[in-house]
Amino acid sequence: MVETLDPAIEPAVVSVGGDPRPFTPLDRSVDRLLKNQAIPASYSKMVKRKVRHAIDEVRRTGTEFDSSDKPVRIGHVHYRLVALPVPGPNMGVHAVQFWFGPESMPRSHPEPRRAAGVVWDLGKQVICQPIESQRLSGVPDDEYFPEVSLAGIFDRASQFDGHDQVLKLVYNPRPGDRLQWQVTVPHMNGTLMLWQVTIRARDDEECKGAWWMWEDITSPKHPPSHPTLESIGYRAIHRQAGTYAAVVMIAYPATISYWLTEPAPWIRWTFLKKPADVFHPEDRAKLNMLNAELEVGSSAEVTVRTLTADGGYALTRMLLSPYPGYIGKGMMIGQFLQADDERSHIPFHPVAVQPGEVGYDEQMRRHLARWPAVSPTVGQHWSQTQQPPDSDTQSGDGEGD
């Protein structure tokens, strides 16, 4: 698999047959491929040129490239080169999967890897995703929605603790910055998957934010991991205490970037067209004005109106303090309390707001109707569900990246 996340940067190999590779130069991977197939090094330059041509064609057209009509001849053997696109939103190609081998091989065409590309739009603070992205985790097509919050992306995953690195990159995109990691992700059927996520920061005419690509690399060789006893206990304790906390961005239009605990049950924070709609428009400005005070190390308590499931707003008290260690302007730790919680001291004043169409309501209703059948019981984390059977994993047969 060759990532093509930034046209200004040389593509790099990030996996071979489902085995992760840490941004390996393309030429090095092609040399290894030729060595594995006992092809003389004298053909290296020619094969590299054809591989790059195939990748460029797939990036340009967004369609499959197949050299079967004009096979690559090496000695007396005809070789076939196939390249497949990994789609992102707006017809973007976030990666190219290629296969190179003799036409006589029983398997002369690669099976498409389970992968998809998404785009982080910094200005809108959303992840733009194609339908293939949701299909990877078994979400039905009638629940598809084109944009999801960063908190919604993090909520899909378990057994991942690199959130601070991701937040630094996406809120401060500098061309050349990149990240790669593996993360356990639940499937709608109750099994677990291991995904590899690759990101490159972008700041150009096409994108200010980051292009991502994730690939399902689940196999007996790369099984998903389970949470530690400490992480399970951490969630259980906070659940029992009714504690809800998140990383909140207040420098931009205020949004919830990542839930540190389970999400506050009275707040609608997902299935939104604009993640900032989780807070009332007037309260986003209030939170933004607190940024200068909080960034010097102060803490604050503020009452805001948070969105409810029916499209209205309810009063919520937030206890805000700076994120420990700088990860970006406006990043705060926020504890969320219901308005009548005795741990807060601000007087309660009821709020009445007319419900409005702020999100993907129909998809949310379908999701909530289906999800209880596969979701964990109270007190159980997704990572405590069963792992996928070996028969569902993909093999790494053939020669390709």
C-alpha cells in the first residue's frame, strides 16, 4: 500500500500484504519486491518507472490501472502490474495498492485491501469521509453521513493513547508533519479489528488540515489488542461517580475534541452537521473569550447551553482548566456537570430553545435502533467483545504494496 496523501511529497509505502511499514521509500520497496521474485537488478530502473507511472495514473483518474494489455516483459517472462485506488472524499485518492508478478501466477490480480481515506478540514473542524470509511466497520449505508467530528473518530477506537500527538498535528498543520499508528476498532458485528492509520498534514489550496488513510490489517499476525485493567477500572470508577470530562477546543468555534471518559449522556455531540453546534452559538463566543485567561494557567467555571437529543438545549456547567502540557492553542480539559449537580456553585436558570434540524437525525435514529443489539452491556468496553475469527482476515498472498 502506497500512501499518496500529499502531492507535494514523495509517496511512501505504509504496508506490504497487510504488514505495516513506517513510511518506507517506494524505490526501496520495489527493490525488495524484485529481489523476492529473483528479478535481476538491471531491470530495477525500468520497473520503478512503470510502477510510478501506474501510481500517477491512478491518482489522476481515480480508477484501476492494469497492464494486462501491455505486460511488462523481463527476459522471456511477462509480468502484470495492477494498481488500485483507495478512495477519499471528493474523488481524492489517498493511497494506491499495487501488485506486480508473473501473469502465469494463479493469483494475478490483487484483492482490494480494506482501506479508505478521510480529510480533516481545520476550518470546519470536521472529518470528511466517503461511504467506504463507514463500511470498514460494518456501518450500514443508510447510516452514512459525510462529515463527522474529531471526537466521533476517536470514539470509534479503543486501545489508543496517542491523542495528544494527533491533536497537535490536526490543529497546527505544518506541511511535512506525519503520523502513523495502529488502533483497535470495533465492528458492528461485535468483533474487533486492528487498523493502521496514516496521516499527513496539509496547508495548500486543496486542503488546510490533514489527509488520512486507514487500512484494516487484522490477521493472526496482527491481532487487535485489549484494554488494560487500569483503563477498564478508570472508566468504571468515573461512570459510577457520574464524572464526564473531555478535551475541549475553545480557540476556534468551541467543540468537543475528545472524550476522556464516557460521553455525558444528556449531551448530543455526534451525528451533527457542525460539531460546534454541541454548544449554543452565544456560548461558543463566551468560551472563546475565556481562552486568554485560561492559557496562562487559570481555571474557570462557566454555564453553557449544550445540545440535547431532541434538538433543544439544556444548561450544563463546565469546569475548565488548561490541558497539562501544550498541545495547541485553546485546548482545555473540561468537566461537564448537569445544571443541578451540587459540585457546582453557579445559580441555575432554565433555558428554553426551539428544537432545530442540526444534524443527521434520520441516521442517528437508525443507528440507535440497531446499535443496542451489538453494543457492550453497561460497564463493558468495546475491547471486551470477541475478536474476529481467522477466517475473516485477509492473507498477504502475492507480491505487492
